[in-house]
Amino acid sequence: MSVDELQNIGISRMNATEIADFLATQQVAILALPSEPVPYVVPLAYGYDGESMLYFTYVLGAESRKETLSEQAELARVLVFSADSMFHWESVQLTG
């Protein structure tokens, strides 16, 4: 199903203000870092500055794959979501 088809049944896109408000009320994100053969995906706590920056809390071990991949990555993707039920959820996906 396309986003347009989903909008016909009541699904809506967030505008910039709604996205900022949503990011400000959440605390956990899923970080996806480039890795072969598949992305490395990890949940992280984050903070939001209210404008344009997310700040992640990294807990690192002596040989942290998360740290190595973060340092090597030109881009990463972050997913922040809240799911009250399988039919009522919100999400924001960011790349940077």
C-alpha cells in the first residue's frame, strides 16, 4: 500500500512542528549504521535540542562495533517511534 492510499484511510504525515514535538517527547531511538552485508541496528537513548540535533548516549566496550561503525559512517538512519497498538502508532525517520 502506498502512502497516498494510506492517507485515504486516515493515516497522515507529520509537519515540521509535529515532528519536532514528537522528537521532544520521546527518549529512545533505533540507530541503523552502514555495515555489510546488512545494517547494524541498535536501540539508543537520545536527547533532542528542540531545533535540529539529536544527541545519543553511547555505552561503549573495549572493542565497540557501534563506535567503529559510527566513526566510519558518512550517513546513518534513525527511527523514533511510539506504538500504542498495532493500529495506533507514530514514527519519524531521520537521516544524517
